[in-house]
Amino acid sequence: MTREYNDPVLLSRHRPWSAWVVAGLAIVLLESSAFGAKPSPTFPAQIPPAERARLQEVAEGASVSARAAGEPFVARTDVFEFLLDHPEFATHVTRALRIARYRIWRGAEGLWLDDGWGVVGQFSLVYAASGTRVMYARGQYQSGMLPSIHGQAVVVIEYGVNPNGDHRSLISPAVTGYVKLDNRFFALAGMLAGTVATAKAEKEAKRLVKVFARASRAIDDNPAHVHEQVRQRPDVPPGDLEDFRQLLQLR
């Protein structure tokens, strides 16, 4: 069943786990100030026209863009998609497993992310259906050496699912990211940097998939232990925790 969300999205950098994960790719591209071969933007027809127009504007005017396929990994599809669709809870999982340092929380205006490395902003999942997630983000990167870099990002996660017969599937992900910088100087610098962003994006995408695989293995190996580690974290959303417990079929 298709779900559509209309809040705004953040740009992120270091290996997130779930729907915000491609926002991570977007910020990597932003920070590299590089311009790869722009993938042709194609968005699901089910996205409402106004939202689709906003995504198209960012993609077609992108200062930075790239597409990368990650290595396939084995996971329970329902668990993988639960984490994709609950980014705030997913960060509690990755932090409990010491896989990533992101912090995501829900404020009055929607979801916020702070990656601990200067990236702060808002993000939202604007489209979710089997095999596809689309996110929109607006945020900024702050560095002591450069002025704040502001921008928008559109990130598309696509994944194929091939069941392997033991209630798990081989998941084959691909990530496409578009970043439109507000500052024309940084946008021009990105365009002059050639194919650096593409190579960097591909490398980051592969690292992100390794995070997926590590978290999936940890949940598969000892779901009760992972649940207990997450349960002990402060501020974990209680509703998401209970849904996660039921998904893992724990007592």
C-alpha cells in the first residue's frame, strides 16, 4: 500500500540506516562540491502533482547528483522496511549497536537530524511503496573553514527483493541523490569538479549497505538482545518499540 508524506527532509553524511540513509549520500555529494553525470530524474506517478513538481525542480536544477548500486544483502524484508519507515527509531537501533552516531528526533515541525559532524536540518519521507522510497530534505552543513552551505536534496532508494525460502530475502539496493545548493559559488565549484562526486557517492553507498547488513545480521542472530539494548535507550519512541517487539515475535 502506497504511503505519502508531506513534511520537508534533511541532508546527512555518515552512513545512516534506513530511509534517511540516502540523505546521507546527498550530503556526501554536497560536501564534496563535485558534479557527476546527472541521472535522469524519474519519480513515481503516484506522488501528488505539487510534491512531484518540487522534487523535479530540485533534481533538474541539481548542482550535484549521482547514482550507485550497493552490494546485495540478506535480511527479513519486513524488518528492513520497518526501519526504512521509522527513521527516528532506526537511529536508536544503530546507536545501540554502535554502528552509526546519528541522532534523529521528532519536533513540532517534523523530523530533525544532527549527524554530529556539522549537518543539521529537517527531512521527510514523501513517498513509500514496495521497492521504492523517495525523500526530500532541506538542511545546512556548517564548517569552521567555510561559510554555512545550505541546500535541498532529493533522494530515491530503490531495492529489489528476492526471497530465499527461509523467511528472508536477498535485498539489492540502489541509491540516487540530487543536491541543489542555494549558494551559486558552491554550485559552480561542484560543476567544475568532474566525476569526483560519482566515485565518492558509490563508495559511500557501499558503506551504507554494509551498515544495513551488519544491523540485519545482529537482529537475525539475537533479536531479543537487540530489542533489549534498544529498550534501555532514553527517549526511544514507545509505540515504535512495541511494534518492533511484535515484528520480532518476542514475548
